[in-house]
Amino acid sequence: MSLLAAFPAIVQDWRSVFPQQRTFDRGVRQALGSLICLGRRCLTRIIWTNGGQNRSWSAEYFLHSRCQWEPQQLFRPILQRALAYCPQRLVGVAIDDTRLRKTGRSIPQAFYQRDPLSPPFHVNLVLGLRFLQASLLVPLYRNAPVGTRALPIRFQEVSRVKRPGRKATDEMRQQYKEAVKQKNLSHSFVDMGKQLRQELDDAGGRNKVLVLAGDGSFCNRTCFGEIPERSVLLVRARKDAKLCFRAAEDSRRFYATEKFTPQQVRQDESRTYKTTRIFYGGKRRKIRYKEVAGVYWQRGAKQRPLRLIVIAPTPYRKNKSKKLYYRDPAYLLTTDLRSSLKQLLQIYFDRWQIEVNHREEKDTLGVGQAQLWNVTSVPKQPALAVASYSALLLASLQAFGAERGEAYAQLPKWRRKARRPSALDLITLLRKEMTQQPRLLAPLGFEITDQALVHAAAA
């Protein structure tokens, strides 16, 4: 099976998302064009790439502004097919927010927010959109010596509530304060977790436990207070969080008066470190950790029992001649009190793959570069591009497996140790197959040549 044959088989399930056959064909053409386009992924260049430069462009823009379709439904067939690669009881899903930079002042959802690339001593602001992404963690290391692959299964725009102007009344300001409490990133995290639980049940995973892995921004009372059924939360906690145990049975208090922090647990020599091995960085590595079960976080999780995991600093060297350095320790809180700690640690270390998704989506695929300002079009086009990226990753698993085989272009000598294909490897192979097998693109009305790609990049 080729990559070009596996990709249309996956996106064929998108037919039920679009109201008409022609809008479905147009959506698939834009999905393919966003993958193989050269240069900036503007919508005009995507149209040029699939040979539509001589046709009217209105319908291509109306696909996002007027056509009624739900972009999040594009990820359902990907979850159903990818669930076959997750045989374990715990299904890990990494959730994190990302920012797409914008320069247009007419985009309603764009707002100034903190730039994550700014130095710690000077916080910068950037104008852009904010999206909340969920990626299914597929444990490829079970059958091949490669790391976990994260497949995006959600890419939802999360805009902030607009602040009232100077002439706003007191009632409008009060409504703004109430709206901020209900429409924020934490509530979006909770809503997305409930939707993922329902979609996992519909995909045949009713007997599986959904593990929502997040960073420290989701370690708060909102996320701990509304966890879906048959789901657990695994997040990174602050080192100075005030934790405690349950009070004695003969006491009228619920929380014990003695408080402790995760950092104190790490520094406590009476609690010995345990060791386990997880797959990370291309091989199985030894991890040292401490575990404290049955802890309570009064301000964050209230009376919900938690499990504290302290990961020791990992030593590393920049090269063999350099001195030994240590990474920062990690403190985790989870609502799972029964599952194997090794599986939870593996899911937490695999959570980094969503950062790989963000890098490939922005740098390689140019998600967010399309110049759209319509309030309906702004969240749809990036979701379509991310769904096509997720379908491409899944198609590579179905066609060639997890490892980087002979079908891909040969790497330079300094990268010969790479065992897993990158997004750029997949796009290069897809372009090659599309030029060599144009008959597979005929039903979609897609035309591609090397000359067309160059002309589209120069447009």
C-alpha cells in the first residue's frame, strides 16, 4: 500500500461531515493542498497547488464562511481507526494550548497574549489566536523501537471574552466578570475532556480508561472538580503546593493540620526512591521516582484523593567530554489511585509529543498562515489543516508501519539514526507519489505537476 492510497481511504469518512459531494471534494482538495503546498500556506497558494488558479475562488472561501459543517467532526474517523493501535487499558490523550500568530486587526478572535518564546526576565505580548489541541498518544514502542506518535484528535479555537470599553455600564462590567469565570481555558479543558470521553465510547473504547495528560496550567480546582467518568487526570503540579493527609478517624476534621509540599517530599531522605524503566528518547531509560498515595489538596482538589509522584532530576551530558548536568525535577498529581505507576509515567513522558505536533504544524505545515478574517472561517481552516496532518500520520502507520523504511528518501549521514519519519519526510513522499500516480487524484479533480508547485510557490 502506498501513502497516497491510504490517505484517501481515511478521509473518505469525511463525506458525512460535509452537506454535499462537491463540498466534500473541495475540502479534500484543500486538505491535500495544505500538505504539499510550497512556501506560505495561504489559501490562494493552496488553490494554485491543486490546479484551481483558472477557476473562481469564491467557492473555496465559501467552504469556510458559508458552508455548514463542524470541523471537529473530521477527527472522529481518525480516532476510530487509531484506537486499534492502543491495546492497553489506559488510553493517553495529551491536551495543551497553542498560539497562532496573526497580524490582521480585523480578526474578531485575535487578541494580545503572552508570547511563550519571550525571555523569562521580560514578558512580551503577541497578537494571535489561541487553540486547544488534544492528541492521542499511540504507543508504537510496544511493537517497534520507536517513540510514541501523537495523532491530533481535537483542534478547537478558544478565544477570550472581549473586555468592555470605557463607556460600558456597571452591568456590562459585571457581565464581563461572570463570563470570564465561565469561558476560560480551564472550562474549555473540562468540556473537551467530556467530549473525548463520549467519542471514545462511540469508537468502541467503553472499557478503556481515558488519561488526560496536561501541564501545570490545568492543575487547578476547575479541572480537578469536573473529571468525566472513567477518566483520570494527570497533570504537573507546583513544587510549593500545600498538601496534606486525611485527619485521624476520631477527629472531627477532614484534613490533617500538618501540611507538606512536593518539594519537601523530594528532599525527605526517609522516603526512598524507586526505579522503573520507560521508553523515552529512542530507548528504555531508568527513572527514579517517589510515590505518596492518599494525599489531599485542599485548595485545588478539595476532598478528592490524589496520588503524588515525584520524579528525580535526570542526569545528562551534552557530550562525552562535558560535565554532568541535571534536569529539573517533576511533580505530578493524578486522580488514578489504582493503575500501574509505570504506565502513568510512560503517558506523562509521552505527553511531550504534542509539542512535536505544534512544531510540525506551525513550521512544516504552516497552520495559521491562511489569511482569513471571517468569524466563521477563522477556526475552520486551521482545524482542516490539522485534521489532514493527523490523517497523514495515520496513513503512514497503515501503509509502512512505525519505522522509517526504504520508501522514504535517504537521510544525510548525521541523521542516519532517525528511526521514525518526520512530517517533512511524509510530505516529500506524498508529493512524489502524487506526481507518479496521477490517476488516484482524478476522482477528486486534483491536478499536480512539478511546474504547478513552483508556480504556486511563486504566486
